[in-house]
Amino acid sequence: MKETLVDIKERRSCRKYTKEPVDCSDLEKVLEAGTYAPTGHGTQSPRMVVVTDAAQLKELSALNGRIWGKDVDPFYGAPAAVFVMADKEAPTPLQDATLVMGNLMLAAHAVGLGSCWINRGKEMFELPEGRAILERWGIDPTRYEGLGICILGHAAEDGIGHAKPRKGDYILYA
């Protein structure tokens, strides 16, 4: 329990990565943690799509950046990304997929990887080209919607910031 609490307190978003690829064994551990996220009624409804191919990452990053309205790499050069899809037919689709994202990021920290939640997954896969990508991946775009993108890699120097002090009114007792 002690290590879990330490990981929760120490994990921060990484926004700068080395070019070193993510080791397959570390990636499998992170993905396995995602499969153990709680889901409503135990449905295990979310789907994760792992992308490590540089050309595909570039295409997906460009699409995400276009939605963001910025000419930057919103994936910060990460060598891997996990696209977490929410099953719209599940009783709790957004909650389920959000918990998967949390598990992925905590597990990444536990194995020594940097991670960051990238937004605009929903908007990406609502576009015609995004729907085509889902179909290419074998995902039904009428059933699944993008929730978040967990980018993964080895943190570069200055890639991870420090935690801000916790707010005093974060917890209220009634």
C-alpha cells in the first residue's frame, strides 16, 4: 500500500520525451494495469489501441493538433500512445474509460516511464478521417468514442514538472 500511495503522489505529467522506444515488457505491464481498472457492472467496456509506429503517431498527432488549433506536436514526441475508447453502450462509458486512463498513467510511473493524458480524443474520432482510422483499427465508430490518449515514453531532462501544493479546501467534511 505504501508504494501505491508514493506512486500516486509522485506521478506527474511528462511533456518531453527521449527518442528511446518503450520496452515491450514495460508496455505490457502498463496495458495490463489498464485492464484492471474498475468498470461499471464489471463490463470491462473500454478498448485500448496501442500505437508505436512513428508514421502513424505523426498522423494522429497532426490530427489532434489541428483540432487543438496549434501547429505543435501535442504528443510531445512520445514514442508510444494508447488511445482509450469508451463504449457508448456500456452503463458507465466515460467513467470506465477515465479509470483506465488513470491506471495507465500510474502504472507507467511505477515502471519508470513518463506519461501524459492528451485531450481531444473524442473530437478526433468524430471527424471523418478519425472514423476511418477507427474502422482501420477494427473499432466500430458508431459504438465507441475517443476518451483520452495516454502518451508514454522515457522522460527527457526537464520533461516532468514538480507537484503544485495541494489546495487547502480540496477536502471538505460534512
